[in-house]
Amino acid sequence: MNPGAPLSPALFPRVAGGEGGDNDAPDGLMGRGELGPSHASGTDPLGAVAETDHRLLQLSPQDNVLVAVTSLAAGEDIIINGQPVTLATSVRLGHKIAARDLACGDKITKYGAPIGSATQAIPVGQHVHTHNMKSDYLPTYTWAGQKEFFQHPA
């Protein structure tokens, strides 16, 4: 693939029948490069969860968080696993959103592996970050908390 070439709409499978009107693409693809919520069953080759907003990416089928592939504003309406959700806070590019309701203590799974635990209940669609999860592998995420574990050369 030529790195400077535009991406083909065929790389982004979405919905048979198209939701945006005129659709001359084969079954399972939206025509004319339209992007919209995925309503296909299962997952597409890019990892998007069925019936989940195309701006969210599930990196592994075992994940209970989705990654924002663009920044999302507070108050935006999104779809997660067929469920409409209004974002309570903004979510920056690359940040996590709960794919389902998580209880305090639940393992947060990303890349198919646990990356930490919820420190409070996290409803579906809520931003998942250091304010509501902790690493189970590092004692702290702040530099001040790491000083006792790492020494800088004098």
C-alpha cells in the first residue's frame, strides 16, 4: 500500500443496504465511502464492535473498553453495542470509553489483556482513565509516586 495514497472505502466495511441513501456498494459495505455507526453483526476487520459508533475501536474481542479514534465532545450522542449513550465528558483521541457497565474492582481489559482495575463504578460510555481506574502493575502513575522506584543519575 502506498503510504501517501488515499484509503479505499472498501477498507471500511459497514452496513448492508446503506443508511445514507444511495448505496451501490456490495452487501456489507456502505457506498461512496460513507462512514456511520456499524450495524453489522460480529466485528469488522478493523475491530469495530457490532452496532457501535465508527469513531470507537475495540482492539480485541475480550476488551471491555473502546478507544476513541477521534476526539469526542461532551454531550455527543454515540452508540455502543446498540445502546444509545450521551457522553457526559469529552474524550480525547486515543482515550478509553467503557464498552459496558463496570463495577468497582472489575478488571479493565484492553488489547485482550488486563491493564488495571476500576476504582469506582463506571457506566457504559463513560471516559475510563486515571480518575476511575488504577494500574494493577505500577504503584502509581505520577512522577512523584515513582521516585522511590526509579533513581536518576546524579
